Amino acid sequence: MIGAARRFSELMSDLLLRREIAGGPLSQDEESAAAAELERCWWEMTDEEQAESQRIFSAARLPNAPTDIGL
């Protein structure tokens, strides 16, 4: 699947952002739906894409997000 890594990144970023806004985990239905779509993308990715995604998201913050937003 072309674009699986990009889609995985979009989905993961969205999930992390929604969890942050909610102040914790989402409902079981929302978490399950996100997990199913993430898993579908994961298995379409190459080993290299999987490794890069693990590296990006292991810090549990959005990629390229500033560490200081100046508030």
C-alpha cells in the first residue's frame, strides 16, 4: 500500500492529540477503532518504515512538535 507510513503517522498523531485533549485514554470504541486502523497500516509498511515509526512515536509526543510553545 503506497502511503501506509504516512497514514500511520497521521492516525497516530491524531490519536495522541485526541488523548491529550481528553486528558487520558479515549472510550474503548474509539481506542479499538484507532488500533484496528493503525494495525492495518502497520502490516502494509516496510520493515524500515516500521522502525522509523517506532523511533518517532516511542517518545509519545507528536513528531516535529515544539517542546516549548511559548505560553
